[in-house]
Amino acid sequence: MTLSLIFDPLFHLPFLVGLVLAPLVATLGAYLRLREEWFASLAFAQVAAAGGVLSAMLYLPLIPAALATAALASIGKGVLQKAGNENYAILFLLGWSVALLGAANSPHGEMLGKAVMDGQIYFVGGQHLTAALLLLLATGLLLPWLSPRLLMAQLFPDHFSANHLAGWRYHLAFDLLVVAGIAVTTTAVGVMGSFALVFIPPWIAFRLAVGWRSVLLVTAALALGAYLFAFAAAIVLNQPFGPVLVCILVVMTPLRFLQPRQHRLPLLRS
């Protein structure tokens, strides 16, 4: 295939969907890494994929089903309080088994399951763009309010209890934002594509950047660059998008060694 195909109107909608979701979900991933909950993103992505496969069995819309199952997982996390990676591993395994069983026992489940795993962004529809824009709006409204409170909770864990403040509502709002972002992204770029966007750009940015704002900027820039390159490469090489995106993000990981790790306190300074 030729590079001119990238500008085909057929790919305009998928391009816009990824253009919104890639830097957005990576930015949320920076907060997950700050809270040492990055493995939650893989669990939520797999659970969302299971919900997407079940939607074919139950004749439900894909995105609402993925959102609902990921939200249930988030509620379970809230009940467990400090969930820990062990519980996220159980969620991941449960989502994986349900997704495969659903695919095996549904006429269209296998095809949908493969699409969710491969991350075939070129087949997304208008509902994905609507969901991505709504997510962008929600993040733009909520994150400036949540960010200083999430940083405070990480740097001074006893701040809310000592001042008789309901810190749980900030964590709940953030968890729901993360769940929505990961669920929508999973239906567009696949389970591993979504996880790679949440995990790798912040992992690199935490090493390179000094100051919290620069962490967010570097994270978003890395995710956006990887997405643009992967979108073009997958079309030209006629390959599934998800694996190409993950491969490019993995190739970017040596960027972590361009600069010695800075002291942690400047990194978290807002």
C-alpha cells in the first residue's frame, strides 16, 4: 500500500478517534503511575474487552457494555480499598477467561473478540468519536480540579483524614474517569494497545521530566507521536493497528536512559 492511503476519507474518522484518545488515556496513565496502580489499567482493559465480547451475546451496544463491565471492576476495586496488584491480576484473568468463553459461544463473539484484541481502529464508528469527545470534555473539566487533590493524597496521605475531608470522592471520580477512558480506548485500539498507552509513555516521562506539568506534557507528546507513526505504518504495511502501536511504544522505551533519574520530590512538584 502507498502512503497516500492515509489521506483517504475512509480513515478520517478513525484518525480523529485515536488522535483524541491516545494522549488522553496516556495522561491518565501518568496519574495511575503516580498512585502505583498502573497494573489496574491492564485489568480494566481486559474486563472492558470481556464486556465488549459479551455485548455480542446479549445484543447490546459495544461501548456501553465495555463501560459497564469496567465500571463494575472499578466498584470492586473501591470495595477492596487498596486493591493491590494481586487483585488486579485476578480481574485480568477473569476478564481474559470471560472474553474467550464469550467469543467461543457467540456467533459474532469470535470476530468481535479478535477485533478488540488486535485493535483494529480502522473499523471504529461515529459512536467512538462521540465517546472520545465526551471523555475529552469530562477530563478537561474534572482533571484540573482532581489533579492537586490527587497529588496531595500521594504526597501527604493523612491530609484528608486530618482535616476531616472526604478524600474518597476524589479517588472515586478519578477511578470512574480512568475506567471510562480505558474502556473506550480498549474498544478502539485493543487491550494491549490501551495498556501500552497507559504504561509506557508515563514510564518514560517519569524518568526524563522534572516537575509534574512536564511529566504530563512529555507523556502526552510521546503517546501522540507513537500513535501518529503507528497509524501511518499500519496502513502502509497493511498490518493490524494494535500490535504496530505496541511495537512502536516498546521501541521507544530506551528513551528512558537519555537522562539520569532525577530526585523524586522535584518530579512531583506541581
